[in-house]
Amino acid sequence: MSRRGRVTVGVLVGVFILFTLLGWGIDAYTDYLWFDEVQKTTVFSGVLTTRLVLFLVVGAAMTLIVAGNLYLAYRLRPLLRPHSAEQATLERYRMILAPRLGTWIAVTGIVIGFFAGLSAQSRWSDWMLFQNGSSFGETDPQFGVDIAFYIFEYPLWRYVLGLGFTAVVLSVIGSLAVHYIFGGVRLQGVGDRMTTAARAHLTSLVAVFVLLKAVAYVLDRRALLLEQHVSPGLYGAGYTDVNALLPAKEILAYISVVVAIAIIVFSNAVMRNLVWPGVSLALLAISAVAIGGIYPLAVQNFQVKPSLYDKEAEYITRSIQATRTAFGLENTAVSEYPTGDGRPPAELADDTSAQNVRVIDPQLVSQAFTVSQQSRGFYDFGEKLDVDRYTIGGKTQDYVVGAREIDDEKLTAQQSNWLNRHTVYTHGYGLVAAPANQKCDTGLPLFASGLLGSEGGEENVNKCITPTQELEAKQPRIYYGEKSTEYAIVGQADGGNNVEFDRPRGQSTTSGEEYYTYSGKGGVEIGSFFRRMIFAIKNTESNFVLSGAVNDNSKLMYIRQPRERVEKVAPFLTIDGDPYPAVVDGRIVWILDGYTTAKTYPYAQKINLATETEDRLTGTGSFALARDDVNYMRNSVKATVDAYDGTVTLYEFDDKDPILKAWNKAFGGDLIVPKAQIPQALADHFRYPADLFKVQRNLLTKFHVEDSRTFFSGEDFWQVPNAPDAPQSGFQPPFYLNVKLPEQTESRFQLTAGVTPLKRENMAALVSGSYVNGEPRLEILQLRDNTIAPGPVQVHQLMVNKENIANQLTLLNRGGQASVLYGNLISLPLGNDILYVEPVYVKSSQANAAPLLQKVLMSYGDGGSYVVLEDNLTKGLEALAALGKSGAPPTTTPTTPTTPTTPGASPSPSTSVSPSTPPPTAVPADMAAAAAAVDKAIEDLKAAKRSGDLAKEGQALIDLDNAIKQFQNLQKATPAGTTTSPTPTPSG
């Protein structure tokens, strides 16, 4: 390359490095300013310092090891090389390398060290936990080692071992190349192929590699407790591992040490050749295959498989107990719920829990909030609202809540210029709430807060607005929210006018607008020219330095979404996918749940967070979790983000979690606010986190079984049901209720979900998660094995296919001008059976029409006998109670059942018989037998449907059809006036 070419390349490389460093520098500086705004600079400095130290230390160590071995190989080169064609060929390479050998070695070492440092700096979390970890107070069941070793130490030791292998392998390859180029190793010619110095150098490196392998065998013994080995499909060391692999790993570790010594001794002190070292390595390889592979395989096939349960029983128990402990399932309370005859109790309409059932669906009602409460086209409440509870007038009840935010995507073309997007439309306004168990006559929610202007007043009750704001926020402005995806510039020049759009003066879009200037502590000051220039470069936006909207009082708000802010302040946490807003002491705050997780809890089942937390609503108003594999999870932190000033606060919620204690210590000890300092007004809005509940519910489908034999057989496993109205759309999400379940002493705000037997659709149990005295509590209400209650999918099918119900639902379609949508199907144990409540919404075919709650579909018991469709919850409960008082549901004369419109739905006899018909004077024996056969066929059909066996159900339908035909034929053959036929009572 010419001199000019070298200069050009040098300049281009220099410019590239300059801009790269400039970009890194600007990112680091703006990150520091952000952390300084939220007063969490210890996180910024702690992570940055740790990453820099790891990068430099590991990079320098790798550079020294590799470069040192390359230089040593050069120093050990032979001074006299034999003449040969091979050496003549290598001479030109020596002429290129020799004059600048130090430079070549240094560059090679630095490049390798650079990439090693990049790898190491990403392990900052492992190093921080290693430094600050403390005892778990629990030991693993195999070695008796504290769990802290596996969580805090094992990951780092494994990584360091990997670095050691990498360094030795690169050193061997590099040294061999240098020895070959400079004559220490030859492939041709007479005499030894390797000089004494080269042999000593290379065999020493190989011996170090073998010694590292010995260390790997020791760590492999601990790793057996973290891998999937126990049958059936459980994690941890099983019988074969404990009785074959563990001894094998120990033996191989000793053999590795002996082989390493043999390589050094025989290569340099005794034989001084490579024959015996090669034999030693071959014996190590054979031993690894025989002792570590063939022997355990033989034990597994000839000892374990013939009596699998007997061998694995102890280890199944270990895995069950470890999984329950690692995921907080060990204190799950299990109680039995005996279902009765399915008759609604007379006091059902007065039951407090029944009256508190939520009929407002947070997903379907979002559009109604947007249409009724937005006032401007750019306001939005998101795809799914949230459920919280408030105490008003001494009564605590559920509210569906949503934050009114500005959606930048809904701004018009005229509104979307830079000035409007970033300096005018900066914030939303108000938290809108509606009672979860009430609705207006129009089908809209009854709005209780977050009103704009003067919508309240007695005259507006019919407009679905309460006379007064029940949940008033003293500071209703929302500068930090889920829709805040872009940066905002706030603060006006001295004496300037307010330019931030605040809110309309009234509900009408023609009554004017109010403007506002931000006065909170949120945002980074950008009044100086230097900072404006920095942010202009970072955002590639010249208006930071050119626009008059940016002045000496300006502040820049960025990273404004609550979930992103908490993730940045606490990068060691996994944040729940469903943040929710609440009014606390007059301010709107976002509440988020933070989880500490680990991947190395011995014997615990490993799960994928993304898979286990996915259901029908994932990605619709909630965030999907990352695809991380974990086997330990704790809801250790409750975090809040102030919607006005962006303040991030991390509250300790699990004060026993060693991982959280380690992280708090790593960042100075005051990053997490102690649990005792949580304000009671805030604690009143804590709710059981949805993603943790989904993980625990899914695990409980198997790990509610604590008996190893039952677990091994899998006979009592459960599954999560699909969405009732659309089974193909995914799993049914859990739902929040403020109710009192059986075995509970008072009403609680709790997350509940039903589960069904594996590969069946009838109900098996109801799982609930709640807080009792500030502590999490999981409960299982398990149905008796000898009772069969329909599951969510079955109940929905039974209700919508009830003849009188199906007719009413058809009318709601209005001849195709509207569509029927079904809300959350709530399953609530009450009295001696289960109450099912499913809101029915109607959505017009017109564009942007909001679904309106028109009816409430309810049933009690088996879902087929007692079904009502009423205008609201109160009327539905009264109707069910009335059916219960009557003693039995209305009876009908059986006819040939029609084909149900929904697969699995029950037949609907249609011919009515007046209950006032006089009793028969005489009933022939054959008529009575035929009637009894009809009754029996109906009972068989009910039993088949409850069991979920489609084959039995089909046969039961055939038997019922034959029995009805036989009864009708006998009825026709009976002389008129002789008798009145008995009326079977179909209830399938």
C-alpha cells in the first residue's frame, strides 16, 4: 500500500473511532442526566463502573495470557534451523513478522482481549451478585450446600472456567503457529519434529487444559442438580445421576489431575517424548466414555427403567418440594368444595359476593371509555383497561380504571409537526373510573371520575356520569404514561404564554381549550446551549438549537413510559406486563410489580416466562415478557412512577428474598425503600400480580400434587382452560374480583382462575391469589372427585345454546346490524355450587362504535338447568333465586333434540306443557316404563357431557332419541282421554 493509501485508511479508521466514541459518550452523558433526574445515579455509576472494570480486567488478563504465550513461543525458537524445503517456504513469513513481531503479538493480544472484555462486561450482574450475595438459609438435598452457592457463585465460576478454556485453547493454537513458523515444530526433515523447549511449552498448556477439565468435572457434579434428569420430565439429579454419574464425575476429576501430571512428567522429565502423554490423553477420553457414558447408560436401562418409580420416587419428591419453594407455592392452602344439587339458594340475590361480581370487561369497555370520555380525537385509554378497588362512603368495590392519555399516532397531519408533537401535546389528563358491577341504561359504564370540565351534576346522571367526582385527583395531569412514547419539551420563557394543551373547557369540542405550563420537578434541564447541542445530536433534530420553543427554562422529558423507567432504574428486575394507574393521596401513580428471578435453583422446574404468562390478552393492553428460562421467581418489589413528575420509587415487598437484598447492597443499600415504610394509602392499591399468578397457576396444574406416586402416574394433573367464547384464541386470562370465597372470613381483592382436569373440560378447582395482612396468599378450592361441574368452555356452550337464551341472543344481532361479544366468564363458588356470570355486549356495525353492555348471562350449578339472561346483575341474581325457590327449572315435553349450533351444546326440547295439567288418573305400565327410559337417557346424556367424553355423549344422544320416539309412539297408541302422560324433565 502506498503512503497516501495508508494515510487515507488511517484517517477513515480515526473518523470511525471518533464518531463511535462520540456516540458512546453522548449516550453515557444523557443516561447520567436521566439518572440524575430520578436521583438514582448510584445505579448508573455502579453498573458503568462494574462493566468498565470487568472489561479492563478480563480484557487485560486475556491479552497478557495469549500475548505472553505467543512471545514465549518466539523466545523459545531454535537459533539454528535445519535446511529444508519446508523452512525455505517459511522464511518469507519470518521476514514479514520478525521486524515487527512485538507489534503483531500486541495487536493479536489486544484484539482477543477486546472481545473477551466485551463478553465479560455483559456479566456485570453475575459479578455483583457474587460480591454481595448472602446465605439463603436453605441447602440442596444432595450435597447439603447452601442455595446461595448456586444462585450467587455458580454462574460466575462457570463463566470464569469458560474463559480459562478459551485462553488456553487460543494460546495453544497461537503458540503452535509461532513454533511452526520459527522452526520449533517441523513437519518434514530428519530428527525430532519438535524441539525440547517447544515440547515443554505446548505440553504445559495441554496439562493446564486437562486441569481445567478436572475443575469442570467438579462443577458438573453441581450442575446435575440444575438439569432435566428426573423422570417424568423433572429437573435435578435422579437415581442414575446420584448413583452413577456423580461418582463417575469424581473419578474423572481425579483421573484428569493424574493425566495432567503425567503429561508434564513424561514429556519433559522421564521419556521426553509425546508417546506417553498421548496415551494418557487417550485413556482420559476412553475413561470419559466408559465411566461417564456407558456405565450410567447401563444403570439407567438395566436398573432404573424396569422399576422406574421405585428408583425415582425420592428424587421426584425433591423436585416437587424444590419447585414449590422456588416459586412460592409451598404455603398454598388447599380446601375442598363440595358442590350440591345445583339449585340456586333463596338468599342468592342478597349475597354480597354475588353483588360484587364484575360485569364491566376491561378489554371490551376500553372503546366505550374512549368514545364517551375523550373529548378530543387524540385522547386514548389503551386497548385494555385495568381493575382496582377503592373505598368510597365506607364501601369497598372494584372499579375499572383508565388513564386518559394523548396518543401521538392519532394526531392529525396538521397537529403532527415537531412543535406540536413535542411542545404542545405533552400530557394527558385524568384517571377515568367506573364501578365494575354497574352500568347505565344505555349500556355504557357509569363514569365516576376523571371528568373534563363541568360534566357532573344531578342533571347528568342519565348521561352515565355520577353527580360528583368520586375519585378526584388533585393533580390529574399525566406526563408519564403508557402512551408516552416520544420525548416532550416543557417549560416556557419568562413572561411567555402557556402553550401546552391541557384540556377542553367542557365536554363540547367548541367550548374552548385550556393551556398549561409544567411546574413539576420532572425532566432534564436543557437551557444551556451545550445540552441542547448534545440532545440535538442524540435525537438528530436541529430544532433543539434552532427553535424558539426551547428556551432557558426548558426541560426535556424522555424515557417516559412507566415500565421503561422502572426497568432502567432496576435493570435486575423483570417487570410485570400489566402496569396500572391509581389515585394515591390525590396524585395519579403507576403501580408496577417487579420480580427477582434466577436460573440455577437446584431441583426446581425450569419454565419459560414468555410461554407461561401468555394468554388470550397478551399483547392487548399488556406487555409480553421476555423469553427467559427461570426456575426461581419472587414478587420482591412494588414500584411506583408518579404520572406528573416521573419519580420512580422501589418498595421492598418480599423482605425475605436474598436476591433482592444482594442487589440493594450492590447499589449502596438505599436503592430499595424498606417494606415498613410503604404508605398505607399506596398499599391499599397493591394487587396480586398477574404474570406471577399465571406462572404459579400453570405450575399448580401439576405441582399441587405432593405425593410422588400420584405425580408419577399423572392421574390428578390439571390444565388451564381456553377462552370460553373463543377456545382457539388462547388460554382464559385470570380475573380480579373483590369477593369472599368459601373458607375466607372476609371479602378480598383477589385474582382468580379456574382449572380443568388434563384433557377434560369440566371444572377441577379454582385458584386464587390475594394479600392477607400484606402477605401473599395462594388458595386452591378443589372440587370433590365424585362431583362434576362444567368448566368455562362447557358452561358458555350450555348457556348460549339454551333455547330461550339462544333466541334472545339472536335478537341482539338486529338482523346482522350488530354483533354479540362476550366478556369475562366469571366462576364464583357460592352456597353449594358455582355461580357463572358472563356479560353480553352488543357492538354496532358502524365504524368506531363502542361495545355496549346490554345483558348479563348467568347460570348456577351445572350451567344447563338454571340459566337467565337479564338486563343487569341484580335482576339476574333475583331471577336465579326465583328459579331456585320454584324447586326446579321449567319442564318441557321431550322431542327429537335439534342439532346444537355450538359443538358440545345440549339438546333443547321445545314443546311446552302447562304445569297446571291435572295428574293422570291411571298410567299404563308400558307408558311409565317409557317415561322412565326417557328420564334415564337424559341423565346419561348429562353425565356424558360432564365427563367430556364425546363418544359417550354421542351414544347418549342416540339413546335419548330412541327413548323419546318410543314414548311418543306409545302416547299415540293410547286412547284419547284414557290417561295423561307423565312428563319427563330433561335437564341435559
